[in-house]
Amino acid sequence: MLDLLIVFGVFLGVLAVGLSVPFAIALPGLVYLVLHGGLPALKGLGLVSWGSMNSFTLTAIPLFILMAEIIQRSGLSHKTYVGLAKLVAPIPGGLLQTNIASCAMFAAINGSSVATAATIGSVAYPQLKKRGYSAKISAGSLAAGGTLGILIPPSLAMIVYGSFTDTSVAKLFMAGVIPGLLLTALFMLYVAVHAMIKPQDAPKEKGPRNLAELFTSLKEITPFVLLIGATMGTLYLGLATPTESAAIGCMLAIIISAFTADMSKEVIIDSFKATTRSVGNLLFIIYTAYIFAYAISVAGVGEQVTTWVVDLKLSRMEFFLALFVLYTVLGCLVESFGMIVITVPLLYPVLLSYGIDPVWFGIILVVFIELGQISPPIGINLFVIQSISKGKFSDVVMGTVPFHIIMFVLLILLVVFPEIALWLPNHMLGTK
């Protein structure tokens, strides 16, 4: 166990000195592999390389990213925000409520926390600043709202987790729906209460003044709703796999954008370029993570960790508390996908020994990743919103504190009432 702690320390150390995540994962993994298997152990890297990328599950990632890029670059996401602003604005909190609702909607076709925060933030923050909203809660609502991108399906984090644990991605997607909507509702409830207590932080907004404006607002968001319904609906009804539903989403995104937004050849080309860059980076992380997982498998670490934890004789609740501390600390230090690829290969055998449902744990893990996205000093959503707002980094951090607390509340609810996550996947059509 000592050498594992050393390798884990090396991982954190090379991250701290600025080495990019894939190399920070691969370097200690290769060192650990050689230490325990010698040079002959490197012969297995060929099979690991093939097996890590030869995955039908992972093909959903580029398709979902492409769909999101098309929606963003065609201007459909901007039109949806404008339409949603009129409908949600009368609720206490005004455009702050629109931030949360828009992030939730964009999350339903995006799968990325950073992309959700960047897209909605770039559209919303200029309006918030112009109308005199509090800088702290404005930045906090956008940074925290962006985290919905990895809880409300489709979620890239769920796809990666599913590929490592051989868990149904379709079930993981459905398990994220109710917790995602619940977290959205809790965020909006907090914003409403805050606006009523401190009205100076959130000016009152006017909703549609007549039926014509109401109809126009509904018209702006309808294409987005149809896209979400078609993508997730085919998945829930058992008509398509996650990869097939992503392909359907890409096709519909192009068609809908062609009729309702600014679709052009340049938009398509730029979307493919951006998708290629994003997917190349993400799949490189996944590839190096498989090398790390192979190294700990050769060393028999999974069995050692399972034996060690079982010998501690922790109750189920004590084990959850240990995970809570572990992921809370890691969330402040390690990037989201790094948390998955480093901890899941180690912890998955332990979860099985405790009889923990892997679908349920996948949602718990995603919520912890969400917390990491808005936890200093690594929380990337904080930097995204700070770069958009051009304000103080401390304002962004302080603005997210109440949303941290709300996420902890959701975690407690998921532990006490696991059916919040499990009810929908257990009632999916076309699955056993």
C-alpha cells in the first residue's frame, strides 16, 4: 500500500508542477507497472491500447460533443436563452433563474460542464452586468449552473465511468435525470429566496407583456425542447443506444439549426474542428487511464485495497463518509476526469464487496465531480466564469459557496433515498 500512496503522490505532484493530465496519469502508471512487472509487463500495452479505444460505448462522446458544438455555433443556444429569459424572468431572481434554467436545458444536449458554463456565461453575463445584478451571485449561478452539464444526461463523465465499470450508460443517463432536475429546482429555490431577502442583488424583471410575446418566447425554445425529447426519448423507450441517440441528436441539430438558426458550411466545418480537438484531448486521457488501470491490475492492487477496507470493518455509512472525505479533498486538487480514472479502478471492487449499486454510485461520483468543478484551486468552472466576467476570482468563489451546500444536501438525499436515482433506470423500456 505504501508504494501505491507514493505513486498517487507522484500523480498529484506532477499535476501541481503543471504537467498536463494525460501525462500526469501515464507517468506514474508506467513507473508502477515496471516496478511490479518489470520490463516484460510493458508487452501488454499493445493489447491495452487496442482495448481502451475499441469501445462502442466511447463512440457516443464525439457525437454528443459535435451536437453541442453545432447548437452553440449556429446560435440556437442564444435564441433559446432569449426565449427562456422571458418565460422565467418573472420568478424572483429574474435573469439569475434564467441562468440556471438555461444551463439545465443546454446540459440536456451537451454533456460537458465547462462547455455549458462557457456557452451560457458568454450569453448571460453581459446582460446581468448591464442590468445591475450582484457580481457574486451572478458568477456563482453561472459556475454552479454549468455543473448541471455532467449530471443531466447526456454526460461525458457517465460515459467514461460506464466504460471503466462495464455499467449500462443508458441506465446511468436515466439515473441522472431526476437528481439533475432536483438539483436544478434546489438551485432555483435558493436564488428565489436570496432575491427576496436581498432584492438589490437581483432586479425584478418583466415577463411576456401579451400573448404575442408569450408565443414568440415559446417558439424560441420549442426547437431545443424537441431536440432534447428526441435524443433522450429514444434512449428511455429503448429504441436507441446512447451512441445511436447521439447520432440522431447530431442529425436533428443540423436540421433544426438550418431552419431556425444560422446554419452554414462554416458552422459545420468549425464544429468538426472543435470536436476533433476536444475528443482528441479526452480520449488521450481515457487511454492513459487504461494504462494506469492495467498497472494496478498487474500489481493486484484492487484485491489489496478490497481486503484492506474489508478488514477495517467499516459500516456501509462509515464507508460512505470515507468516500465523502476522499472525493471532497480530491475535488479541490484533481480535474474531473482525473478523479474518475484514478479512483474508480481502485474502488470498484470495494463497491462490489459492499453490494453498492454501480448505477447509483455513478450518480454519487458525478455529484462529487460537480463539486470539484467549482472548488478552488482547480475548479475549472471558476476560471471559465472569471475569464468571462473579468471580475475578481474571489467573487466567483464566494458566489458558489451556497451552491456547494446545496450539492451536499443532494448527496445526503441520494444516500438516504437511493430511489431518487434508481427509479427511472429501473423502469426503462427495453432493458432488464
